[in-house]
Amino acid sequence: MLRNGGVESPSPRPRIHQTHPHDTPVFQSTVSQRNLRRFNYTILIFRLTSFCFSLSAAVFMFTINTTAASDSPRWYNFGAFRFIVAANAIVAFYSLFEIVASAWEIYRGFTLFPECSQVWFDFGHDQVFAYLLLSAGSAGTELVRQLREVATCTDNNAFCIQSDIALALGYACFLSLLISSLLSGFRVVCFIIKGSRFLL
Amino acid sequence: MLRNGGVESPSPRPRIHQTHPHDTPVFQSTVSQRNLRRFNYTILIFRLTSFCFSLSAAVFMFTINTTAASDSPRWYNFGAFRFIVAANAIVAFYSLFEIVASAWEIYRGFTLFPECSQVWFDFGHDQVFAYLLLSAGSAGTELVRQLREVATCTDNNAFCIQSDIALALGYACFLSLLISSLLSGFRVVCFIIKGSRFLL
């Protein structure tokens, strides 16, 4: 009998899985396996885009002052910009972990954590981090609006353009995390209904 | 046979409900009815708190300058404060509608819209408006932080205190909408599993 998150199974693509601890194992069709693989590839793509966008946003904001004069404003002087760097760095780490987990599931055929923990972990973190990124993005947008009013942007336009780009990358990452969250929400529903992550 | 959102049923508390258009009607136990009523009362309470918090936040922000001197700053001069008033007013209207829908369901025993539309409508709008409120709250918080730095708050402290209170009320409304969204998400899962909003 195969277990998710365990090391007992040497087979990379299980055909039999356990629905509930007290149920007997049921046969899993090849069509269902293929659908699950396709679904996992879709999730993996959105994890990859989240990772790229969040890493670029953090790096863009981080390297904003490398060529500027010594009297120009620094990104770490503004609370909202520090929030953006922190939020995007956290999401980049999380996305990297999720990429490993997705690739593991596609390659080995079972989840990294036990199945129940894995689906709830993914969905919960997607939701929380989507809220975190949106909050950071909104605060940053308001700060940039204020900077434009107090003439910081006319003195040092490169600073404002770079922060605009970092904000846009952060919003793109939010969108991609939102779609991941819908997909992982669907997996949770499948898990609740069937007792396994295999699709309806 | 009873239909939700229709006018065909004169009975206030149906014992029989239709699971799917092509299914035969199934018997609904009294326990399940009672659980549903308790669940609906819980949702109604969170709708009421959402309505109170969002209305207070909008009104607080709206009446911020009624007693101030003519040279003091006005809330409508700041984009983020206009965003907060708009977001909280929209959520107040939505919550009022949802209070009516919940009360209707508790009193009449069936939903205002057809059941499938109702559960998806509730969940979708809860999610979108939670994101909207969080975004408005974050932008407003950043603006208030900026105002404290440029000495607007030392000149006119009442302005900043009132906007702090409006922000706090907005965040409280966000939390209450978040819980409503979890509850309506649970209803969606029940609907997907059983083809009806009656609990698992």
C-alpha cells in the first residue's frame, strides 16, 4: 500500500492509493493520473511565475540606489519600500519551496508532506501571502503617489521609475499567487470530497 | 417540489429539497435543518458586524472636517482617504444586501437567488471585497504615516486621530468579511459535494 509523504513506496507512479485511513485502497484510473499530472504542471507554471516576479520585485527594489548620488533618497528610508522587499522575499522563498514540492510530486507521484497537510498547507499559505503582497503593493503605491507630490521624483526620476517597476512586478506576483490559490483551493475541495488529491 | 429563489413554495421550512435538476428529491433531516439555521445565524451575525464597521468607517472619514478651521486639510484632498470612503461604502451596501438575503433565508427557508448562484455570488463577492478593503486600508495606513512625518498631525491632531479610527474600523470590517468569506467558502464546498447548501 502506498503512502504519501512516506518512503515506503519505491514505485514512481502509483496506480493504487488510500482514500481514508480506514478505507480499503481503491483503483486509480490512468485518465485520472493523467489529469492530475496536467493539473500539477499548471500549478508548477504558476509557482515558477510567482517565483520570478517576486524575486525580480525584491531585487529591483534592493538595487534601486546602487548608481545614485550620495544625497539621493534610499529605499530603506521608506517603511513601505522595506515592506515590499520583505513581502516579496518571503513569497520568493515560499514559491521556491512550492516549486520543489510540485516537481517532487510530478516526478515521484506522491506529495512531499502527508496528503492532507500538503493540500491545506498550500491553500492556507497561498491565501495569506496573496493578502500580504496586496497589502505591501497598496502601501507602496500610496508612498510613490506621495513622493511624486513632494517633488522627489522630479529631482531623481530614476528612483521613482525603478520603484514603479518593482511595484508592478509585485502586483504581477500577486495575480499569479491568486491563481495558484484558486487551483490549490480546488485541490482542497477534491481532497474533502474524495479523501485524495486526485481530481473529480 | 420546492425550488430556491422561486415562488412556488408556500411552506416556510421545507423538509424536502432538490439536490440536482435531474435527481429525485431527497429527505432532509430535522438535525440538518437545525444545523443550517445555526450556521445561517452565524453568517448573519458576521454580516451585521461587517455592515456596522464599514458604515462607521465611511461615516467617520466623511465627517472628519465638519468642525475644523477652513485652512485645515480636507479628507477629499487625499486619494487614499477617498479610496477608503468608497471601499467602505461599497462594502456597507453589499453587507446590507447580504443581511436581507440571510434574513430571508432564515425566515423563508430558501435562498433569495437560485441556490447555485447564491452560494457562488456570496463567496466571490466576499473574496473580492476583502481584497478591496485590505488594499484601501494599507494605502490609508501609509498615507497617515506620511502625514505624521510632514507635521500635518502636529498642526491638526484631531484630523489624524479621526483617520486612525476610520482605518481601524476598516480593518475590523476586513476581518469580519474574511470570516464571512471562510463561512461562505464552506457553503460552496457543501454545495459542490451534496448539490445543496445543507451542511455535511
